[in-house]
Amino acid sequence: MTLFRTLAAVLALTTGLFALPVQAGIEQEQQNISGDPTYTLEAPKAYAMVGDLLIARPLLIAATVVGAGLFVITLPFSAGGGNIGEAGKALVVEPGKAAFVRCLGCTESGYKRD
């Protein structure tokens, strides 16, 4: 090989190797997840955070309060059917978890361990 071909091959391989971390960053941004290996978290955009703060959180807090009221009203029927835990979880815990445990702008509550 000539010096020119050797230099061109080394330059092409080096450029390709330096492009790998950039490509990994682009893939990570397209998947919209964090790079933390311990947790699989979403990385929401600013507009998702604003919408969550102004629209979703107040509605979820209201759903938690209404659900608590409905839970108290239906408690005798739930006790008769033996499903107090399921009714409490569906009417109070799930909306409360979505309102208070979920990160701002995320779609899933809590952390998921790998």
C-alpha cells in the first residue's frame, strides 16, 4: 500500500470510531430515556412538564379526592363483597400514586429497576 492509502484507511477508521459515541447519544435521545443503568426513567420534554403541571396533576389530585369520597361511600358494599383492598387501591392509591409519585412529565409512576 502506498502512504496515501494507508493514511486514508487510518483516517476513515478513526473517524468511524469517534462517531460511535455520537451515534449512541442520538439513539438515546430518540428513545427518550435516561442513561442511568440503575433506573429506566423517561426524559420528558419541557412542554410535557408544563402540561403535566398545569393540567394532569390538578386532575389527578381531584381524582384522588373524589376517589377517597367514593371509597368511603362504597365501603359497606366493598366490605360485604370482601374487596376493600382492591377498591381502595383502584379508587385512592392508583390516582394518588400517579399524582404524587410520578416524575414531572413522565407517563409511568415510580422507578423501574432493571
